Amino acid sequence: MKQIYYVIQALIHGRGANIIKIISLTLGITVSILIFAREAFEFSYDTCYDDYERLCIVKTVWFYNGGEHPSYITLGPVAGALLENFSEDLECATTTQQWWQNSAWFYNDHRFQTNAMTADSSFFKTMGVTVFTGDPKELNNPDVLFISRSLAKEMFASQDPVGKTVVYNKQMPMTVKGVYEDFPENSSLYRSQIVMSMATARKYDWGYWGWDGGDSYMACVRLRKSANLDNLNIKIKKYIEEIRQEKGVTISLVPIKDFRIDSGSSSMRMIGILIILATVILFIVTLNYVLISISSMSRRAKSIGVHKCNGAGSGSIFAMFMWETVVVLVISLLLMGFLLLNFRDMIEDILGVSLNGLFGWENIWAPLCVVLFLLIIGGVLPGQLFSRVPVTQVFHRYTDGKKGWKRPLLFVQFSGVAFIFSLLTLILTQSYHIISKNRGFDYERVAYADGAYFKKDSEAAHAIIKSFPYVEDLTSSSNLIVDGLSGSGVTTDDGKWLSMRWMMADKNFAPFMKLDFVKGRNLAAPDEILVNETFLRMMHWEENPVGRQVHDKDMIYGNIVGVMKDFSTENPAYVGIQPLFMTYQRTFGGMLQVRLKEPFDDNLKLLNEEVERALPQYDIIFSPFQKVIDGQNNDITNFRNAAILAAITILFITLMGLIGYINDEMQRRSKEIAIRKVNGAEASSILVLLSKDIFWISLPALVIGTVCAWYMGNIWMEQFAEVATFPVVYYIGVAFGVLVLIIGCVILKAWRIANENPVKSIKSE
């Protein structure tokens, strides 16, 4: 207890330095724990299923347009065929469709919006998902569904949901046949709260089912305990080659736990960079704590000598400093909790994960490792040094500068600052380049509504929406122009098959989106086609394309009447320009798009209210097109925000450590500086004297940090389809700016003692 009492007294006595310690520790451990916990969460993806080690997902590699195109979207019959032919290795298999994101469901005039899917009767058994009520075999019947436990509670409260009727999109009634456990946050199926029967998809013709096309399904299988995945994949490859009788596709099984990273939903490149950032922050905050502690040695040596005079041994002194580290760390963790609670929404938005999911039991090991590292390094190193202070220090001033410790610590911190700021500048440049990129079409003041499939009153619906005074223009298409569109085959003049992007659009679509034409005119009638420049290059039709017929073997799409300038049909950050052909859409419906007059937000709200009144039989809700663009930019903007937060944290921590070092140096060398001034030294020469040491520490550190940033930056940039210009001179400029900041901090902090009356310093000796 005496040790804890002395620790508290020491913390109160040195509260200035300890406040700096606590603030820097709080910021450092908050950022590093959040990043490490986020990456631990990433590695836990899809490990939430029962016996997940035996669960695999089907991966299909398509060969077209001269290259390989891996995908986890496959053909409908694949799962069943694999189970039938490899029953000695497979226990069960299932097929799903994942089309219905944010779909609308109605019960007793209440609207519920959630993700839905279709699946067969083996889905829950294969995936290892608990079913609370109902028989999964009901999924063999059309117009039935299962709902998650949370949605059942939200829809029906305490009532039994089985047998109740819900309506999809105000048009398709379906019967609830069971309730299943919600998919947790670390599942790729998270927020999928409705499972419709695959028989429903077959009834309404939601996707082609066959071996010769219609790749719109996901398939999963559960291995038998005796199965060997590598051997099974070899057998599957031979089987698929026999079925397809061509080398246009290969199929293999991938463990479900590897799905997220292998599919590109998450990138090992991004994970690696974030882990490096977190490691840099963790090292810097730990070394900064050590540096501040060591810098206080000249002030605390006498009190340590007093403790030793009173019988304290080296072990007791060491224990005191370990307790001090524990107390400071606990205070910092409490402050971290305060920050997390008060900035919860912002943090969850940047990380894309709730705090509950982030600090779940399966991920708690990551924060604990960070705390343990800080406790061991931050407590042991200073504790060892302080425990070796001789008892004679009670009689004279302690002047050992311990530069052998301080300079390497500063070196690491300066390297970290150069690394993070160089990388941050690159990230800011690239993110600005992507976000500000002209996509080739105009989505300003545009709102869209999906799933508006009118029956016989499409013209009436068009007239109603067009009549609203705040609607400037109106169009419809099969897809939103940035959703990647559908794939469709086209045959070249020499009989070669190519995969193109395809969509349908009405005759007002091109003028509405303000698409530029290189040749020809807009669509005006059926059997007319628009293509982009990339389509012509792939077909080798650059000369005289207008009038050419586009077909896939015997299926004729129509004749080209216009050539559009290339524009992005997907996220331009990661996907380049795709070859596109656009066919004529005869009726108004599908994906509705309106351009509203200002004020946009007010008119959007008014539009949704009036459409609900005018067309109550349909569920049509318009959303801003800008939200889709922002969603595509989310990955890079969130990474940018995380990098900014990391940079600010590292800069603050490093400056705190630097200030502590300068204070210690000025205290240690105050007599030397006073004597120099008595002998005629100018204030400028004193500032040069104090800055020179820091300069020679920082120069090689900045070089190393900048080179590391250049290397990591190149790795990060490899993921983008289009990159901003960032020459080496930019890295040099950032390093120079950091050097100026460091030296400027030294000069500002040393300015007072450099201009102080030397008599004061000599008297204090």
C-alpha cells in the first residue's frame, strides 16, 4: 500500500508531465486499439457459422475477353450437381440469390426495409444457422419465407409469426413459415433478415437456371469430416471440364472464412497498411511514454535516492514505476472509453463496424495485446533505469542525460511522423483525384427509385410524376448507370465471343444523363443500339460503326445508331471503363430517375409524399443519386479519415515527446548555456547549439520514414484503376515540411532560455 501511496504522490507532484503522458497515451491507445480491433474483426469474418471449418463457398473463374475473371457468382445447377457427384465428400449443399438489398416488406400497412435472399431447403443446414421455429423443407414451396428473430420481433412483437402473410413491394404476398437466428455482424450475410424460397424465384422467373448461362447465384457446400479439400477441388475441375466441354470456366471450393478477402470485399493490402499504421502509432506512443519518463530522471533522481536511504531496494523502486504505469494506463483507458462513447457514431462510420461488434469476445484479444505491450515496454524500461539510480543521488544533482536511450526513441518517433505524413499526403491526393473525377454523366439533383415495375399503367405513372412542378426531367432504365450493369455476350465478325456490359434505357435516358455522343444520334425506336468507344475498340469497329448489327450468335440485339463517349459504369476507383451497349426500353419502369429543381432536399421529400398519394398501389421511394456515389467512395474516404486521425495522433504524441526532451536538455545544460552566454555567445548561437542535435537525429529518421512511405504508398496505389500523379519531389517536400516543424518546435521551446539572463541559471546551480 505504501508503494501505491508514493505512486499517487509522485503523479500529483509531476502532474504537468503526467498530464502529457495521459493525453498522449489516451490518443495513441485509442487509435491503435481501434485499428487493431478492426483488423481482428476482419479476420473473424464468416467464422460465426456452426463448424465453419467445413463450410466452403463455390468460386468460379470465367475465361473471356482474353483474361481470367474470378467470381463467387456461379450457375444455378452447380451446388446440386456437386452434391450429387461428390456425395462421398459433401454432406450438403445450397444455392442462394442475393439480389434484394434494402427491399420493402409490408405487414398491416407497416413498411419494413431489409436485405432479403432466396435459398433452397438445405440453406440453414449447410450454413450452420439455427432455426427456432418452422421446417426448412417449406422452402421447397413458392411464396413462402423465413425471417430472422430480430425482424420477427420488430414485425409481430410477441405474436407467433408462423402463418402470417407479408407482402413484398406491395405486390407479392408471401407466408412466413419459420424463424431463424440473425446473422452476426462478422457474417457476409449480416442484415439479411428474410430468406425466400428458391421455388419463389423459379415461379417469378428471377434469373435463368441452367448450365449455359444465368450466372447470378451463390453456392455453398459443407464438407464431410473425412473430406480433403485439395483432392476434392482436383476432382471438381475434371468434372466441370466434362460438363462444359470447353475451357471457358473452372470451379473450385474456397473455405468460407477466406471468402471476404479472396472476393475483394476486403484487401490484404489495405489490412496490411492499416496494421502497419497501428503498429507505428503503438510504438510511437509507447516510446514517447518511455521518453517522457526517462526525461524526468534528473528531477526524480533525488527522491529515488531518498527512498533507497529509507531501505527501498531496486525491486521496490521497479515495482513503484510499474504501478505508476498501471495507474496512468487505467486513467488513459477510462478516457478512451469516454471518447468512444461520445464519438461513437463517427467512429462506427469510419470503421464500418459497431463498437459492440468491434469489442466482441472473439476480438477482445487485440485490445488486450495492445494494453499488455504498453504495460510491459512502458513500465519495464523506465523502471529498470530508475531502479539503478545510486543512493548517492540524494547528495548532489543528477546530470546523466541518458542520451543513449533518448536519441533512438526520438529517431523512431521522427521516422513515424515522416512515414505517416508522407503516406497521408499521398492518400489525400488520391482520394481527391477519385472523388472529384468527372464520371462522364450528370447526376446533379437526380433522385432514383428501384423496383418500379408497373403493370398496364406505366404511361399514366410517367404522366403523373412528370406533372409535378418541381420535376425538371424524368427517365427510366433497367439499371442505375453506376451499378456495374448486367453482362451479356456479343459475337465479333470473326466469330469470337466477348462479354460486354449491357443495359436497357428509354429514349430520354441519354439526354437526361447528359451523355456525350462521338458519332450518330440517340435511341429513337426498338432495335436501335447505343455503344461506347471501348465497345468499338474491342470489336475493332472504329471506322463506320453506325449501322452495324450487334448480335450474339443467332440472337440479334439491333443496329448501332450512336456512339457515346466513354463513361464510368462502376466504381472508377477500382474498375476501368467497361465496353457497353445500350438497347431500347419500350415501357417506363424499372429504375426511375428524376431531376428535381432546387431546393433538392425539400422537393425530394415532397416528391415521395405525392408519389405515395398518387400511386398507392406501388412502393416507390426516391433516394438521392449522390448517396450511391458517396457509397462507392466510402472505402477511400474512410481510409483517408483514418489516416488523418492517425497522423494527428502521431504528430501530437511526437511533439509531446520532443518538448519533454527539450525541457530535459535545457535543464541539464542550463549551466553550460549560461557560461557560453557569459563568454559572449549570442542567442542565435545558443539556438543553433540546441537545434543541431535534433537536426542530426531527425535528418536520417525523415529519410527512412519517407522511403518507407514511398514503398507502402506504391503498394496501396496498386489497387486503383486510375491513380493521381504523385512524383518523388512531393515526398521530399513533405519530409522538408516535417523537418521545419521539428526544428521550429525546438526553437520556440528554447527561445526563452536562449534569451534568459545567465545569472539566473548560475544561481540555480
